[in-house]
Amino acid sequence: MKKILILLITLLTVAVQAQKRPEWLKKAVFYQIYPSSFQDIDGNGIGDIKGTLSRLDYIQSIGVNTVWFNPLFKSAFQDGGYDVIDYYLVDPRFGTNTDLVEFIKDAHKRGMRVILDLVAGHSSDQSEWFKQSKEADNNLHYSDYYIWAQVKPNDLPPQEASKWVEANAPRAKYYVKNFYNSQPALNYGYANPNPNHPWEQSIDASGPQAVRRELQNIILFWMEKGVDGFRVDMAASLIKNDPDKSATIALWKKLTAWFDKKFPEGVLIAEWFNPTQAIEGGFDIDFYLSGSLFSSRGRGTQTPSRVYFDKAGTGDFATWYKTYIGHYESTAGKGYVSVPTGNHDNPRIATATRNDGPQLKVAMTFLLTLPGAPFIYYGDEIGLKFIPNLPSIEGSNVRSGERTPMQWDNTQNAGFSTAPIEKIYIQQDPDPNRPTVANQDKDPSSLLNFVRALLAFRAKSEALGNDGEFKMIGDINEPYPLIYMRTKGNEKYIIGLNPSDKPVEAEITTLNSVRVKYSFGTNEKCSYKPGKTVDKIKIPSVSAAIFKVQ
Ligand code: GLC
């Protein structure tokens, strides 16, 4: 009897652990906002929290229910806010801590949630922590928050060597950075400290322990103000010299277990780009970008012909898919692999020649029918275009083109700001016919209304939802049309996509179903004909369909 009881308790604990994700995540649809570029209310040409608040009706109208803000904390803005000066303070350009709390309250009243960006791996070199750490006295509170060395060894592997910045500070000659020089890496310690390298502290040393506590304090501070979780920037970067990431995963396991216990309704999303590792570390979600399917490296005016989402119809799907499916399979049931529509680091889906409604609807059908929580990057729902060759703003470098301000209407600066055009954060799309919310709102055939309808369709279906299973049905080496299935229980959908400008058809092993019905898509001429041994799917040029299997 006792043994059975123990077994039952163990089984129950395992079940609870496996289900630690909050219930709301199952229906979560995220909307990523780059705050400088969304809505400016005080007329200085830069977006702010109050401006964003004034657009919550619109945000909600898309069918998303969770907002993720790119960094809002006090920053030197040498990397668009990813160089934080004070983690406990909203940057004055965006408003105040009170404004953020007001935003969260309003969002919560609507049943929406708010996620902040947590830059865990590095701060700004202008933070008080770093300033103190630079001082000659190395016994101060923040002394060991960073990694300092007097001599740079000449046998460092090139990638690591490039992270050493010559500072000539009173404390020491070099510090280790994470991204730009202005972003010194916080000291979470080294996986296997080399005794001959005094700067390599163990993860249990007092400096790394203090940094870890600080991170927990920041999390507590904002969770207590009502936020619903964090997207953790460069989450894989914390522990140094950790090639297989085992020490970093172990650290995150501890942190996420602590977080889940304290905040069972909170979520932690990694920017790790390795969902298998991130989810093992206890994250709820990690990203897997669709860049190679959409030509992220192009950044020009042409999409190369090997890009899958291109009218040429000669693109490669298999390479992207093989890694994707590996991550999906290793994390299924444990966490989400999310493929965002875009983000602030990569060109938008509306890039170069892939810029019209029909093409973007096909792309959106793909992105919003994958498993895992969808992430819509602000503006992608109206086909805001990637603008090539813009000057670098606040460390954006080549990334300005995906950070241009939102286009609301046909007034000055597309309704983003009343500031003179030269004061606008980043130059907007100069095209007089640029897409706007106002134009698309009233056009039933617009991308915006398509995205709304698609999200509404998805929301009604368990199979198409975040937890529905995913299975590739078509041949990934002949991906025009691309055919995959989403299932939950008895509910089944087949998705057929054709980004090419030629009509295409495919045969698949029959599903033996009585009826397969076109239920949603861009073109009612998409057809699915069940047969005895094979089923035939026809998708006209640049079209997408969701078929219900009955
Ligand atoms: C992440 C951010 C990126 C930033 C970098 C350094 O990759 O998404 O915008 O520049 O981290 O913080």
C-alpha cells in the first residue's frame, strides 16, 4: 500500500512538473513592439509607453493577446536599448515606471498580458555597476560583476579573443564584452575555470553568485509590478567557456525552477536559438527563426532564387526544415518552438520583391499555422516593408530597415508622431502608397484583415493552436506545394502552400478520409481530392489553403 502511494505521488509530481507551463500560454499569441518605433505621443519623434497604450484597442483587434516590449529600461542606446544602465527604471524617453504599471493594468483589464525584455548577459558600460567595477579597489559591491584581466593570453580562439576589449581602466587592462564594446558581459562565471587564468571565476564564486542574485532581484522587482514574464536576451551567453552549454543549461534550470515556483503564471522565453537546449533549461519558449526561408541575409532589393518564399518557386525548404523538426520533436509537450513573423534583428517578411498582399498572405498562413505560440512583429500584419540602406541609428547598424516606425494612417509621419519629419526615430517608407492600418482596416481583402481572420480561425481550433501536433505530409524536397498536417484528438487540418507564381499540384498517400473541405485560405480554387490510393492537392499560383479533414 505504502509503495503504491509513493508511486502515485511520484507520478503526480512528474505530471505536475511536466505541465508547469501556465494554462494561458496554450492560447497565447504574442505581438512584439519595438517601443521607439510604435507610437509617439509627446511629439519628440520617438515612440513611448503612453503612445503604445493609446493603441491597445488596435493591438487587441488583431487577435493577439500578449505584448512583448523590446527593452524599456534606462539605456545609453548604443544598441537600441540592449545596453541597460538601470534595470529598475523605465527610460525617460518611454515614460516612467508608473506609465508601465498603468499599461500593464490596462492590458490585464482586457485579458491581455505583458512581457518585458530582460538583457541578462550584459549591461551598458555606462551603468553604475560597471563604473564601480572599473575602480582600482576590487572589493567594492560591484567589483566582480564583470570579467577583468590584466593580460590577454595569445592562445585564445579567435571568437573569444574578439570579445576582449582594451579598457585601460584603473581595475585592469581588459574586460570581456558580449556584443558591442559598450556591452560588458556580466560575470556568471566560467564552466571549467582554468587555474592559470585568474579572470575565470567559478560559477560559485562570490561575484557570479552576486550577479545571479541581482538578476533574480530584477525579475522580482518587475514581476511584483505585474508583468507576466520576460524574453531573455542572449540567454545562452551567461556562462563562459561552455561549448556544450551544459553549465548554462544547469544555471537556467535553477533559475527557471525558482521562477516557476514563485510565479506559476509567469513565462520565460529564451532568445537562445536552440530550443532543445533552452527548453531543457526550463524555458517555456525559444525562437527558431525563419530567416533562410525569407532571405534574411539579402538585405537588398532582390530575394535570391534559393529562397523558399519567392515567386521563382526554386527555393530550398528542406535545409531549414531539418533543423526545425529536430527541435520540434525534441521539445514537443515540454515547451514551444516559436517561429516569429520577424523581429528587430532581421529583415521583414515584406522584403524586396516579396511585397504584395497575396505573397504576404501565403507567408502568414505558414507562420501562423505552425505549432508553438505565434509571434507577430509589429507592422508585419500590414506588410510594413523592410527598407534597405538606411543609416545606422543607435547601434542598429544594418537593422534600421526592420525598425522603421509604424504606419497608422495618411497623416503626417503616417500618424506615428507629430514631430517634424527630420526628427522621426528612423525614416519611414517613403512610398506614397505605403501600407497603413487605416487603409487596410477598411479593405476587406487587406493583409490586416486576413491576419485577423486567420488568427480568429486558429483561436477556434485546438489542432491549429499552440499545442496541436505537426506533421509534414508532402515531400520537403519538392516543396511546391508544401503540405503539412495539424492534429489534436479527432480534429485534423491539412495546410497547402504555394509561394510560386505557377499553379502546382501534389499527390500524397491517401488519408482515407471521407471529405476534405477548403475551410480557410487565400483562394477558393485550392482543391483537395481524396482518392483510393492517393489524394490530389492543387494549389494555384501564390495561394494557400487550410483544409479541414472530416
Ligand atoms: C539580441 C538582441 C539584439 C541585440 C543583442 C545584444 O540578439 O535581439 O537586438 O543587439 O542581443 O544585446
